Amino acid sequence: MPHTIRRATINDVPAIIALERAVANAAHWSREQYESRMKENALLVAEHHQRLSGFICACVLADEWEIENVVVGNEFRRRGIASALLSALFESAKKAGNPALHLEVRESNAEARQFYMKHGFQQVGRRPKYYRDPPEDAILYSRLMAT
């Protein structure tokens, strides 16, 4: 059975937090941060047999969105879930009239960097020593949305 992509609801927040806590390199957020993204309609979840398998969230900034977190459960990786979530976010951004998506990735995260480039993102800059534990540069990516 395929995964279903939909907008997150308040009832999803505990499962979102549990999922991101189980994935070592995911950003760890508070309940309030996720609820804020829901109000912006920029938090989507993937489900498989009524079980949360992944999510994507973005911050809506005027006419641009910044992707802040993409998490897929360890047991669901390599099944196209992150791509499906990203595609659904592209559609949401287009419908909202937002012409661009942005994000940053640890320089050492070659897998994520390749994933985003495969989906049309282009490297546009660098933030030296942006990350801590360990200190590392952030590589900035952007994608203009087709109209």
C-alpha cells in the first residue's frame, strides 16, 4: 500500500516528535514550533497503514518558504517518501503563490545535498560555522518554483 501525504493536524504532533527523536540527525523541535508550522499550512506528513512514516515542514516568509526539517523514519527510508513529501510541499508553495523555496544543509551531509540537487535545488551560498556540535558550515540551496 502506498504512503498517503496530507496536512498535519494537532493530533499528529506527538507522533511527529517521536519520529524526529528516533532519527539521529533530525532537528529536535518543541510542540509549539510544530503547531506554528501547522498554522502556516507548511507541515505535511506521510502515513503508511495509519502510521506516521515521515514529515516535512517549512517556514513561510512573505513570498518565500524555507524548508526547515524533513524526516523519514529509519524503517521507511529508500521508499520515495522524502521525494513525495517534497513534491507535495512544492505544490503547496505553488498554490500559495510562493515563487521560491530555500534550505540549508550541513556541508558533510552529502546524501541530503544530492537529494536536493536531484529535486532542482541549486547551491546559492554558504554560512560559515553555522552548525554546532560539531561546528560546520551550512550550504544554502534555493529552488524557484515554475509558474
